[in-house]
Amino acid sequence: MRRMEVVGVRVEMPSNSPIVLLKEAQGDRYLPIWIGAVEATAIAFAQQGMVSLRPLTHDLFRDVLEVLNVQLRTVNITALRDGIFYADLVFSNGAEVSARPSDSIALALRTGATIFASDEILDEAGVAIPDEQEDEVEKFREFLDTISPEDFGRST
């Protein structure tokens, strides 16, 4: 398993599909995962430190964990089957729950949990970006600085 960092979310053109981009913490591979608009908004909200007037689903889940005195320890992106990514939430009480990576990432950003991806997934779906192409990643980061959660549509 490799520790991953969330680079951010963006809308992929021309399909107009949101993606979340993860990067190996100690490496040069990136992992793009296509996600839904609601989850993209939830991830963008968390990255930008935005707080909604009423708790979003991921905020509610975080708050429930807190009152139950259980911590989300890790998010493990474990499998890629038929183009669909799978993840497990690993809790401080030893419980594990299968979840979509998009929901898992949104929750990890709210709780400070560490995100990991299996070596097999990175070998299969990871994209290595050499140093000379690092300016493309910088352009992506600049794009992330200009995008707002509203660009993904409103969630209620």
C-alpha cells in the first residue's frame, strides 16, 4: 500500500465528468478516479475549508463517529474491477466497511485519516508524470485554485 495525497478535483472535458486526482506521497504516480458531482463538491468543500449551513452527509458521518468515540484511521483503495474502484474504511475499533473511494476521500479529508492505494491499483491505473511534465501538474493546481464547489452544481 502506498500513502496518497489528494491533489484536488476538476471537471474532465469534453465528458464534463468530475475526477479526483491523488498522488503518491513518496513517488511520481498520480491516480485519477472519476467521481460524481456531489462527491466532487464534498471533496472541494473539505479542501477549501468551507462549512455549509447544515451538515452535508460526510460532515454528518464525521460527527456520528465523533459522538460514538470512533476514529476513521485509514482509507484503503483496494481494488479496480471493470473500471470501478473499491475502498475500505478502517476504524479505530477494528471495524472495516466497504465504501466508494469518492465518499471515503471526502470523509478522510474531514477526519484527517490517511489515504492509501494498493500497489496493484497504482500499477494498473496510476500515471507517472516525469519531472519535465511537472509544469502540467502545476497548471492543474492553478486550475484548482480558481475553481469553486459551485462549479460542480449545487447539492442540497
